Amino acid sequence: MRLAVSGHGASRGSAMGCARVRLPHVLEVTEQYVEDVEGELDRLHAAIDVVRGEMQALRKRLQGAMAQEIGEFLDLHALLLDDPELLQGLDTLIRNERYSADYALRLQRDRIAGVFTGMDDAYLRSRIDDIDQVIGRLHAALHRRDGEVRGVAGEILVADNVAPTELLQLQAQGVMAVVTAGGSTLSHSAILARSLHLPLVVGAPQALLKINDGDVLVVDGGTGLVVREPDASDLRDHRARTREYARERKQLNRLRREPSRTLDGVDIKLWANAESREDVAEAHALGAAGIGLYRTEFLFLNSNVLPDEEAQFRAYRDLVLGMTGRTVTIRTLDVGADKADRTGLALTDEPNPALGVRGVRLSLLRDALFETQLRAMVRASGYGPVRILVPMVCCREEMVAVRALLARVIADLRREGHEIAEQVPLGAMIEVPSAAIALPGFIGLADFLSIGTNDLTQYLLAIDRNNESLGELYTPLHPAVLRLLHSVITLANKQRKPIAVCGEMAADPAFVPILLSMGLGEFSMHPATMLEVRRAVRSCDLSRLRARAPALLRATDRAGIEKWMAAVAA
Amino acid sequence: MIERELLVANRLGLHARASARLVQVLSGFRCNATLIAKGREVNAKSIMGVMLLAAGPGTDVVLRVDGEDEAAAADAVAELFGRNFDEDA
């Protein structure tokens, strides 16, 4: 029977396919063998440590009556997690049978379930639920580590949530679209889905309840509408939408060779944010000014060991070569907070990781690691123009320290006989409110600036952008955000320091008039949205927008800002 | 090695909560611990094992401990059984 479920459209595109429902924490593992038995045991025990940490963290958060009631369950779960019978059984299965940790978990679970379901006592019999929960958590932890997901070509995944790493694999496997019960349109997954052109609907809890494996679905990632068992008119709509999206894409593609020039003839610099070789190739093909943000975390997070100077140098050099003489901006390591960490770099167990040891703070604490990274970047400058960008700067002292280290690295490399560029510009990310406010005091220490609007908004508004219950409260359309952006951009322009916005705000065509009106001349975004931004730039009259900036800054709330946006679009 | 005969006298028997208390108490000792009841032996340091014993109220069980701190472990467990696992009722 036809059923429409609505969520929030997080990534445009229309898709049709059979549903594949992934309930939270279910074991659907088939027989798998591993070569590296010791490695698999390490993987299992690392997952056990992760789950133990999660439980301890949960336990600490509980208070009052809840602590009593749920605490007992947690105690039981903690004991199950450390149960010698369970663990030895798993170790034996992996060691003797060479099973994967996932499969060993499943076998062990089935074995235990067999015994429990045979019990007379109904209460004890139902303790299998507790064991399932513990095993489910373990399985999820294993999952997060290797990001292993199974998707089937032509299917639409319906899940409670989806991690950014999973999206990449799902698309590679040919999954047509993803529908999640939770999530927000501004989450990392949503951002990534847009860049992958993978239709995504988030915030559709009904989907998980009403959709079964094999149901035919039509998903509109634009409006967030999901239809189960579509009727004739749904199919017609889907076809129309598919044509519409294809036409849009075609029109956009014509802009590949066009300049990013406003109606009144001002060229705006569009840089590309890049993470992969494909991104770099695409950025080059789209005529990007260069790479405005190359995140180096991926070098670290995708391998289980810290990459040495040579490995990093080769990656940066290839990036520089890929852009054939256009400038490449490489950001120093920014792990912590919301990024998984496999290399043991970030300090775990921080009560408040968003405010913890991350970005340049971590680099300055681990100076040997930082020096290695700077050396690799500076060496790459021998092959083409390189700029170095420092994340999470919050005060002048940090820029002083980084400058000093960079000067030493450059001197060392010259002495060692390396061919490096005469200038390796050093820039600061402006993403912590204190840096934005104190910028007049240290702008002289930066050769260029890049505003990270995602973190700046999050820190300025004290709103976690991944917190679903806060939903739409997270938005750069807040007078405080706009005023701070305006003051930073104005200062940089006055001091003739190149300044770009590299957050999500720069990737959204709807925000282009706002940023242009404030005097921003450089945008950095993932190649996937570059043509849409270019189209927006080409439809703007810069002098008209500049004249309307005061009105924008007078807006007292979101409605006022949106009114301004509607007025300039008219 | 020490063996100690004990009676499950609390209201619910060796249910999840009492089993958890037993395993928690034993986890503080280094000795091996086995619980024997109804002709079956289980690892007394395994919460699953203890629950699977399904020792209801009135069941006679034998605790077997083996290791350097076995005497203290046996006393601690006997005391726990004596307090009816701190159940209120």
C-alpha cells in the first residue's frame, strides 16, 4: 500500500529502488575469514576498549534515580563485556578458526542465545537481550573502526543513521539513496552526501518503522519525501524530477569553462576544498583558482600508523603537481572532537572534545609530529606554490609559535640543500570567536586568512551542529555570525590580506549574496558545488550588493536576514 | 583449593543482580572460582555462566576456589550469600 513518509531533504536528487533496512545494531554477518589473526584480535580488543569507555562515560552522566535504575543494567553490561567466557570464546574462534571478529561475535552470540532460550526462567531467558545489547555495541564499535558497510547496487538504504565514511562505501557499492531516521541537513554526512550527489533524506523516523526490506521506494532528496509502494503519479513525478535534475546538471556543466565573474565584471576567486585525488582532478577541470583547503587528517586517519615525512611529502607533492602551478593550501593536522582517531594521536576521554586538544593545540603539544608535517609541506613547495594553513588558532601566541617553528624548518631545509619556494605563506583559520575578535592584534602574523564558518558558527552560538534536538538553531543566519564575519572580512581587506571562507557557508549558493555584500572576494568549496556557486556569483551585481550591506547588518534576527536575502534575489 | 557449601536464600535467587554482585565480589580476587549446582559447573567469574546456572531460591550450591587468596575469596562470597546479596526484601 502506498505510504508517504516525510523527512528533511539533505542532498538533492531523485532515486527509485528497493529498500534495504538496517536496524540499529543488528548482526547480519556472513562467514568471513581473516589472514592476520593477531591484527583481528587487536581489532576486537580495541573495540572492547571503546565500548567500555562508552559505558563508563554513560555511567558518569547518570544522576539521581536514573543512576540507580540504569546503573544496574550498565553494571550488568560492563560485566558481560568483561566476561571471561565470552571473551575467551571470541579469542578462540578468531585464533583457531581464523574467523573475522564480526563473525566470531555472531557465532558466539548464537551459541549463547541457544543456551539462554532453553532456560525455564523467563526472566533469565530474557537476559539474552542484555547480551545482545552488549554484542550490538561491540559490533557497532568494530563497524566504526573499519567503516565496513554492505550495500547492494540499486538499493536504497534505510537506517537509523549513517556515518560519513559509510556514505563513500555505499556509493561505491552502487546504493542509490539513503534515508535516515536521525541526522540533520547540516551534519557531516549531509555535507558529504551533497558532494557525492547521493540523494539523502534525514530526520525521517517513520521510515525505519514503516519500511521493510524489499519495499519499492521513491526518494526525493530535495523535498525529503519518501514514498513506499509508489503509485502511477509518484512514478510520473519521479521521472519529471529526474529529468529536471539532469537538465540542471547539464546547464551547470556549461559553466565549467566560464569565469566566476559578477554581472558588473568583478572576478571572484573560487578555490576548491579537496580530500582525494579525484577532488583534485575535478577542481582542476572546473577551473578552480587552486586548492583552498586540503585537509591532511585523511592521511592520518586512513592508515593505522603515523605517516612519516617521506609519505607526507609524496602526498603533498602529488597534490601540487596535480594542480599544475595553481596554488595549493594545505592545512596542518586538525584531529580531535568530531573526527574518529585511529592513530592514537588525539587525547581520548576528553569530557568536552570540541573544546579540547585539537587543531593547532595538538600540533603545538606534539612538536616533533608538527615539525615533520611542516617539513613535508615546505619540501612540496619546491614543486609549485604551497600555502600552509593553521586550524583552530585562538590567540596571537599560537601564531607566534607556529611562525617560529616554520622559520626554523625553512632554514633547516635550505641548509640541508632542499629546493624550496622563496615564499611559503602561512595563514590562520578563523574559526574560534576569540581569534576573530582579537584578529587586529595578530593579523600581521598571517599572510592570508581562511574563515571556517562551520566551527565559527558552532562556537559563537554554543550549538553543536550534530545535535539533532537543536536542529535548525544551528545556522550562520544569525546577526552575531554575520557581524563577526563582516568585521573579519573588512579588516583583512583593509590590511590587504587575502581572505576566503572555506566552511559550508561558501558552498551554499544561497549565501553567496551575503558574503559578496560583505566584501568577500574568495570562496573555497568542494568541487561538487563549485558550479552552483559560480552560477550564483554570475547572477550577482557586486556594487549593488555592497551598497546593501548596511541593511543586512541591521537585521536583528533570522527572519530579517532571510527578508534581506529575498529582497536581493528579487 | 577450598570448597564451601552455600544456600541461595534470597528472594529472587541467582538472577542478574545477584549474579552481578557475586561476579563483582570475585573479580577482586586472583583465585579461580567455580560454582557447582544441579550437577553443573560454571565459571563463577563469568556473569553469563552464573546466570546460566539458573539457581533459584533454595538451591544448594558449592563454591570451589583455587589460588593464593582462596580463603579470603571464600569468606567474601559466603558473607555475600549470608547478606542475601544485599537485597532489601
